[in-house]
Amino acid sequence: MFGKLINEAKISVLLHTKSPLTIRSNKSKLIEPSLFDMECIKSRYQGKDTVIIPGSTLKGVLRNRYEKISALFGKECCNIFDKNNPCKKPYDWDKKPYEEQGAYAYKNMCPACRLFGSLDMASRIYIPDTYPEGECILGGRKGVAINRITGASHPSALYDFEVVEEGKFRVIIRLKNYELYQMALLLFVLKDLDEGYVSLGASSTRGNGRMEIQEMDICFREYRQSVTGWRGATGIQEIPLNEKYNINYDWELPFFGEMGLQGISIEEMIENCEDIDIKKDIRR
């Protein structure tokens, strides 16, 4: 399925904290007693240490929600922690012609493994570490363990942890050889993140980690010259772009058409996808 480029997309969203965000590091306070008991994970960026949202964290959260939404469309996803996970290469996949092996293995995967990958299939979605735009305001919170019998605080169980009080993070999501229904489902996931149904980081049950999407840009690349609108890697459905976008393909070397949608809302993109038959395509 990755032997040649068919289509690509880059989704850029600006996430802004609506509540404190904490993605905890494994740095020990025993080494540096002045630190919080639990510190935000940090990395070196533009000459200084700054908090980050690891790509693995964001990808895991998006995959978890993607699995739940897929089930609502009638297609359950596998349990990736099950040693008998069914999303594996078929026993006879290597007996197929080389050019058919990828498609044959892909067909036997669940919706989540098809997009996010598995031990036997490369991912179609790429999410790098996310760094803040501008300065982040950091703060601290205190927590205490609760005695399950008395309902009071447990002695000697007070701890503190670092949080991002306010910050903006530019998230880049890249898709390669994706299907139209996969893009549509991913938009539903981002909508849930924006509306607070999905949270990032630790302590989400106490209100932390709620984010809002302030900006979204999407850039599509199409490598098939016969396509004039927006089309997935499989299937024949093509979605024409509304005239208000004022976008035309400009075919140049290396023979791709590129179109960018600037400042588009999630709701508008979901509306563009309304003709996609997700229930049918997700079972294909």
C-alpha cells in the first residue's frame, strides 16, 4: 500500500489550553529535590528547554477516540494489548504476488490499525512532537491520596505536580495514501477534542487537559493527474471543492496537484465530507 504515492494531506491545528495541562515526565525528584514531585515533560527547542506534547501521547489519544467512533459506525477495532490480536498478516499473505501483498494484509486489519498502524502494518498517520507557539505559563497543583475507608486525606500522601496553566501548541498531522472515510473519522475525533469530549495528559478526570482548536489549515496533495477534486487512495468517489475556496490544481513536477484550505473550520470540513458513506467504506 506504500509502494507508490497516491495522495497525502497535512492538517495543521493550533491547540489552546482551556484548562491546566500536564503530561508528566519520569524525572525523579530524588535527583533534584527542588523539582515538583511530578514535572511536565520537556525538550530542547530553539535553544531552551520547553514543555512539549509528545507525538506518541497525541497519537494514542486520537487512536483511542478513533476506535470508539469506528464502533459507532458498526466496525469494532481490535484490542492492541491482546496477545491473540487478530490484526496480523494473514498466514498466506506471502503467497500472493508481491504487488498484492500489502493490499491483502491491509484488508484484514481493523479500522484503527489500517490508519494508525500495527506491528505488521506501517502507519498512514504521522504526528511529531508538538512544541508551543510563544511562551507558556507554568504553575503547580497539589494533590493528596484519599483514604478509601475514612474518606479523608491519607497521612503523608501529599504531592505536587507541574501544569501548563496556559499555552498554545501547533500540531501537525500528516496522512499518506489515506481513504476518504479515514479523513472523515479523523475530523470527528478533532471535533470531539475541540468540544471537550477528549482530554490530553494526566488528571483529565479532574478537569485537566481540555483543549480548543483555534486555527486549522489543511493542505492536500494528489499524485494522480486524472483527479480534479478531492479523492481518497481507494474507491472512485471524488469530492469537488466549493468555488468559494478559489482553488485550482497546478500540475508541475513531480506531477502532483496541491491545494490548501486556510483557516477552515472543523464543521465546514465535516460538511464537505457528508456524502462519504462511512458505514459502507469502513467495511471495505
